[in-house]
Amino acid sequence: MLLFPQHQQQHTSINGFRCFFLIHKNPNFFPSLLIPATTIRHSNSLSITSSSIHHNQTAMNKIEEEDDDENNTKLNPLEIHRKHNSKSTSFLLKRLSPQHPEEDADDDEEEEGMSEDEKVKLLELSLVRRKTPQFPGSIYLPQSPPPTATAASTPPLYRLFRDTDIEEDDEMLLKALEIRRKVTSEILKEALRNGKFSITYSTNLVSYLPDYIDYIMIEAASMKSLPEFSHSTFNSRAKTFIQNSNVVPLIRWFKHNSLTYPQIGKLICMSCEKLEAIKELVQWLKGIYVKGEALGVVLVKAGTNVLGRSLEELDDSMDYLERNGVRKEWMGFVVSRCPRVLSYTPEEIISRVSFFRDMGMDKRDFGTMVFGCPRAFGYSSLEEMRSKVNYLKEFGLTEEEVGKLLAFKPQLMSCSIEERWKPLVKYLYYLGVRRDGMRRILTLKPMVFCVDLESTIAPKVRFLQDIGIREDAVGGVLVKFPSFLTYSLYKKIRPVVIFLLTKAGVTRKDIGKVIALGPELMGCSIVDKLEVNVKYFLSLGIPLHSLGEMIADFPMLLRYNIEVLRPKYRYLRRTMVRPLQDTIEFPRFFSYSLDGKIIPRHKLLIENRVNFKLRNMLAISDEEFIRRVEDAVERRRIFESGLAMENLLNSEPQQKDSGTEESQVDSGYRQDGEVPRLSPSPV
């Protein structure tokens, strides 16, 4: 580098090369020589970058000789020792020469002739953080000075947009702001790369930090008012602010705790001014057993107000929940499933706990309810929860019954009345289910009120109609077995129906009757229950078509355990000495208790020497059974007494004629006076 103390030096940037323009004390002096600060190894063109060092030295000697000349002869501006191309030479002559004021008008016309895209591109070049790589011989345009500058410079940017109206000014300001955002993003990426983050990670993360980038821009601009940063550039101020904020170590800490890009970005954008508060909150969450990826979910969904709360308030809220049945080891799960709990003040926590406890819940029920469904406790507002409780009371439930229902199925509190419950109630009413039926469904299977109507309930109702169940009977099936609506149509219901049609002997005509009478079969396992029972009945010698008729008459036959069926069948065949056909005609025989009903009634029949069919023996009440036995005994007594009288009358003439009265009497009566026991006939 050559220094000339007798000249004023002006530093500028042309095509990425640092050059010195030597300006003579004489204001009419125009430098015609550009001295590059770097040496170009390969020079194959006639541009400024292709001159040799010897040529530069020769030019410098010539300038010194002209400066020492007493007459200070004017240097011809057209005499250029180091040649640019024609376009760049004319550009430099116009911009750097103060000798040609007549060319200003041409400059203005040239600038006015520029398109908006060219103006925006020029503005972007003036705001970029670092120089854009360019080919040798091209000219880099730095940011122009303010209009009051008297020194020669590159084309002034303010003159490019001086004739635009207000709307265009606003548009250009927005474009300039967007360019500044890009520059700030690059600065933040560079800070992340300096913090040992990969290029891919830095790029992906910065894309989720738009608000934080704006925050950096605002803070870097405000630092301009400080004395120590009054003469610093925007880039240096932005770098200083990023370094002082310690955001890079915080991002590394987030990454170590398995937080994702969106989670880190949202957290940093939510707490631009309170970055250290996030780290303290995370440490507190670990203390209540929030682990792994749940940390990021809790921080993101807890809300912005949780960052402004003190850790003492959070401890008070958790302690109150623990005193009301929520165990300490459950806190992490509760907060992970419903982070909104952290956003409530201790007073709001107390009011929510009282809402459930006032319905009759004890601490144990309340704790298990919160653990089973944390959203039921912290998702809805108190007004919404009160409206849901009042709606459930309309089915005839008391407040205590609603409390027990919510303790058993707290998911009800997370359902919407307008979107979930009212459409379901209207649909069930259309199917013939009235208030009592809805109450039964709600108490036996409250999960029905939590599933989607269109995708879950309606297809199963259409399936029942397709297999032959009448529309007026569908509601009865649902009331009888509400769990049917919670089973999978393709994984549970259809396979059972196919098994009954193909393996159990049920005809297509009777399948609707079977499902209507025994919808509980839909809840049985095919392998562990239905198939085992079918094989057992077939092993007894029952034909497949007869088994299908038995199932159509009594579908619950397939739900009993083999250990229950086997003793009953053995007693029927060995003790009662009944044929297999009796079970085919009356399959409900297997539904009665062996010790409680079958054996006592069979003994009573034996004692009274009467015999009934299985249907007449078991399918009646005890009073009706005793009455029928007495009637049968009376009929038998009348029959036997009438038969004895007829035999007596017929024996008297024979006694007179043959004198054998004693022998005839002995034929009708025994010596002890008892009537001979006759074999009873079935009634």
C-alpha cells in the first residue's frame, strides 16, 4: 500500500476490492488511477484488476511528477492508465468528477429511467451485511451518504425514490425493512454457527424466530442512542445484543432437553425479554416429574402468563392439589396432559377443586379423576363446566349421581354440548330412545357421549339395519347393550356376525333376530368364547342347523362358560334321564341355576310322582310351579280314584259268580292299603 501525505484519502469499495482515491488539494483535481490493495494472481482481461504491479508503480511516479509541477497542470480525466471497460469507466467519470455539473441532469434522467426492480435491487445491495461475490471488473455499490454530503460517492439512493408518493414510500420502507430482517437473520445464523451449531440446524431454527428477529432489530436500533454505540454500524450492534442476551447457550440447553424447532422458536418469541425465566421454569417442571419431550409441550401450551408468575405461586397451586388427593408423583403427568393448569392462579385452583368436591367427590375420587383425565379439571372454564353439569341433570340425574358419573368417566367434561351432546341426543330420539333409555346409556356407558356421531355411531346403526333389524327395534338394542356403540365395526362387530353365519349355523334370516335378542354377543371373543362353546355343543351330537336354531331361540347360549354348561348337561342326562332333544327344544335350560332351581324342582316332581317338560318345569315362578304340581297331583288322584272305583264296580258281579273277590281286590290294592305307583306321564 502506498501512502501520500500530501493528498486527501477517501476510502471506498469497488467490486469487493479496497482502493484509495487520491484527491489533490486542488478541488479540480480528478484522480485517474485506482490502486488495488490486493494482488490478483490471474489476470486475463483488460479491466482494472488485470494491471501489473509495474504498471501501477509507473502510474504512481507519473502522478507524483505532475503534483510537483509548479503550474499544477490539470490532469485530463479521459487519460486513464488502467483501463476499465467502457461502461464502468463512464460510470466512474460521471459519479466521481465534480467538473461536469451538466451531467447531473443526465444522471437524474438515468435514475428516473430505472425500473422499480432495479431500484429495489440497488437498495438491497446497500443494506447487505457483507459484500456479494462478483466477477472481476464489476463495480460494487455501497450505501450512499445522506443528501448533505459533499464528497463524491456512489449513486445516491435517496434520489432514486424522491418522486414517489406516500403509498410508494410506505411500500419501499416495507421492502427495506424486509431486507433488514434478512440481514438480521444472517447475523443470528452466524452467531449460532459460532456456537457450534450446524448450518442446517441454524437455518431451520431461525425460520421459526421471526418475532425474535424483529426484537433484535428494535434493540439494535435503540442502541444507537447510547454513546458507546453512536458511531457503530447496525451489524455490530446486532451482534453485541445477541451476545449479551445469551440466547445461543439457551438454545443449546433447549436442544439438550429434546425440544423441537417449533417449540424453541415459540418459547424464544414468547419471552424475548425474559429468556432466563424459561430456564428457571424448566428446572421447576423437572422437580414435579415432567420429563423428556413433555417439557417443550408444557412450556409452549402453558401460555405466556405463566412466565410472569413466581415459582412460589406455582408451588402453592401444586400443594393444594396434593392435599385434595392428587399425588405428588402424578403432578408431572397432570401438567403434561393439561399444561393450562399452570396458567391458573392459586385462587382459581381452589375454586375448581371446590366445584368437583361439592358434588360429593371425596379426595380419592377427585385425585383419580384428575389423574385419569387432567383436561376435565383444567381445560374448560368454570362457566362451561357448570353448564355441562346442568345439562346432565336434565336426564334425571341428581348432583351426587353426576359427581359419581364424572368420577367414573371424567372425559365427559372435555366434550362440547353444542357439538357433541345435542346432536347425539337428537339422533337417539329419532331411533326411539327416550329419556330413560338415554339415562341408562349415560350411566352404563358414558363413553357413548364422548365419541363422534358421524364417524362412530351412525355407521353401526346402519349396519344393524342392514342385517335385518327393524328401525323401531334399533333403539332397544342400543339401550340393552350401550357398549355396542363403542366397539370397532370392522375389527369386532362384523367378524362376530360372520362367525355366527359361517361357523354357528345361524341363517341369514335369523341373524337380525340373534343380534336383537343378544347384542351382548358383540362383546364376546371369537377365539376364547364363541368358538369354544360352538365346538362343545357340536361335540354333544347336536347338528349344526339345530345349533343355529338353538342360538336363534336363545343367543345367550354362546356366552356361558363350559364349566357351567357341563354339570347341567350331565345332570339332565344321568339323573333326570332326559333325551338330548329336550335341550334342543328348550336351550334356555342352561341359563338356570343347577343348585338353586333345577335340582330342587326336579326333587319336588319326584316326590309328587309327576313329570313336566323342561319349559313348564323351569320357565315359571316358584308359586306357579307349586300350583302346577298340586294340580297335577290332584288330577292324578282323581284319575286313580276313578279308575279304582270302576275296577271295584266291575269286580262285584264277578265275586258273586265266582267267589273270587279277594283275588280281584288284591289285583287293585296292596296288602298295606297303598295305591300302586304308576309311571307318570309328562304333563
